[in-house]
Amino acid sequence: MTGKDRVLTVLRGGIPDRVPFSPNIGQWFSHRAYTGTLPTELQGCKDELDAMIRLKCDIFTRRL
């Protein structure tokens, strides 16, 4: 099941293969990037969206 499939399944009242994954990492990512303490797997990410893609999140949000 893809991330899109999971979200659509939930919206239709179904049960996905796992809970859709969508961390709220905005402030955490900004702080860790600023202090140079990002985990190895996220080093080199330019912003939180890049980190969410690398983490294979199912849902992406945009902070305005």
C-alpha cells in the first residue's frame, strides 16, 4: 500500500495496512539543523520537507 492508498483508505472508512505516518518535525528539524545535531540519516536535508521525504512519510503538510 502506498502512502496515498493509506490516506484514501482511512478517508473512506477502511483499515489501512498500517497507520499513515506524518511527523510534526518543523521546530525539531529547524533547531537540530541550526545546532548541527541532525541524526546521520537526515544530515544533508535542506528543509523539513526534504527530511519527511527521506523518512518516507505518508502525509506532507506545509506550514505557512
